[in-house]
Amino acid sequence: MSTWGWIAKNVLMAIAMWFTAIVLISFVVFATPGNPLEIMITQLVSQGYPYFEALTIVRSYFGVDIEQPIHVKVANYLMNLIKGDLGKSISYGVSVSALIANTLPWSVFFVSYALLITMAIGITLGLILAYYRGRAVISKLMTFILSILNAVPNWVMGVILFVYIGYMWKLLPYMGPYDAAHVKPGPSIEFIASVLYYYLLPVIALVLTSLPRWAWSVSSIAIMTLKDDYITYAKARGLTTRRILFNYVARNSLLPTYATISVTFAQLLIGTVWLENLYSKPGIGTLLSVAIGNRDYPVILGVYATFVGILVLANLLTDMTYGFIDPRARIRTD
């Protein structure tokens, strides 16, 4: 298969997966009882509006006919989605696209902040674990600590840090995206520093719970690399441990972990829903939490469509770029 054919096949598969996921999610959301539009129509009727007039008011404002069958609602939603129209929020009264555009950058910043720290620490720990495997107390201690962290969900870690580090001991700020009392939002060093500082606590929660997977992934690959002859030769030449780890082992161990970066980013983005809401951060996770509480299904569908789109896009970019980096990946898919 040619390169362009390989790219076209992967793009079409990604679009098909995204579309299928949206169809399934739409059916579930539209079938959920407690539609707020029905409540709104009931309120209009109680205010003296005839039923059909109340139905027309809601339909003209939100563009949704609640009396349509579910499959028709799903088909209409998909048609609008293809045209780039995610609908209007029932709670906020503005377009869902505008809400997502305002909140998504905060979540992308949050996840990028956590992912960069996780990668730096996780890769270093993985190399150390591989080099000192079974030979040092510190290696066994690190494995024990990572096993405990791996068993803790990020939302549980978020609550622990929120209560003890933030609320009780006041060691780090735990509410809000920045120091609104002393810093004005804008492209200034003070504002950026304040945002980095105020996001530190939820970032630590994400880093601690994501660290074990990165450390063990790098460690397993590095252990195989350490068995190669050129590593034995490097040790025989008397090179320092630091030089062997970072100049020889790290270079050959990081390529397989590249495939997990974009997928991890998408998974962390989905996992921020609880943390953003807990720490009062203005991200897409908070938007989804509020929308679920208000049963604002246009926002719920829009956020889910965004999450699924990012996850599918991350997988697609990984497949396409990894294939260019390592041609063996393309050969295996042929």
C-alpha cells in the first residue's frame, strides 16, 4: 500500500470511529429522562401559555422539537454537527461552540502542564528503576511507592491534596485559576506565574497518579536496552552511570513511549472533569459537570463530541507520525 493510501485508510477509519461514537452517545443522551425543555414547556403552560404555543416558543429558541422520535433527534443533531453547529446551551443561552472554545484552552493548559512534569519525572524514574533493578533498596522502595500511587484514582488523590495540602495546612492555593485579588488577567509574567502556582495542586494530583505507568513503561524498555552489547561495552570503557543512562539507554528507550504521549494527553483531558470542578478551574471538565447537573444536553453532547474527537485525533496523529518515525510500523499494518 502506498503512503497516501495508508494515510487515507487511517483517516477514514478515524472518522468512522468518531461518527459511530457520537451516534451511540446521542442515543443515550436523548433517551435519558428529565429533559429540561419539557420542564420549561410545563412552566410556560403554568404561566398561561397554550401547550402548542409553549412548544413553538421552545422550538424556535433552541431549535429542538421534543415531540420528535429519538432517531429523528439524533439524525438532526448529526446533520447540524456536520455543518459545525453544536446547538445552543439551555442553561447559558449561548452557542455550545462558544462555551467549548472559551473553556477548552484552560483544560489543554492544565493537561499539558501535568503531562510535561509527568514525562520528565517518569522517564527519569524509569531509567533508574531499570539500571538498579533488584540491586538496591531504593529501587525496591520506588517500586513499592509507585504500586501504591498506581492504585489511587486521580480524583481520590485530588480530594486528599485538596483537604490536607490546600484547605487544612494552607501550603498551596486550592481554589480558582489565579490570584484574582492581586493579578489582572493578561499576557504578563505576573499572570502566568499566578496561573502556574494556582494550578500546581491539581497538577500534582494528576502527576502522582500518572507517574507509575510512565516509569514502568520506560523501565521495561530500558531493561531490554541494557542487555545490548553496546551497553556492556560502554560499562567496560568505564563510562559514568549518568552518561550510560541518558546518552545511550534513554535515546533507544524513548521511541516506543512516543506512541503513548498523545493518547495519554487525551485520557488526562477526559480525566480532568472531576479535578477542575473540585478546584474551581474554568475548564471543559467544569463545563461538563455543570451541564450534567442542569441536564443541559446540547452542552453534554458537545463536550462528549469534543472529547471523542480529541481521543480519535490523538490516536490518528500517533499512528501517522509513528509510521513516519519508524517505517516498521507501516510495514506491519500492510
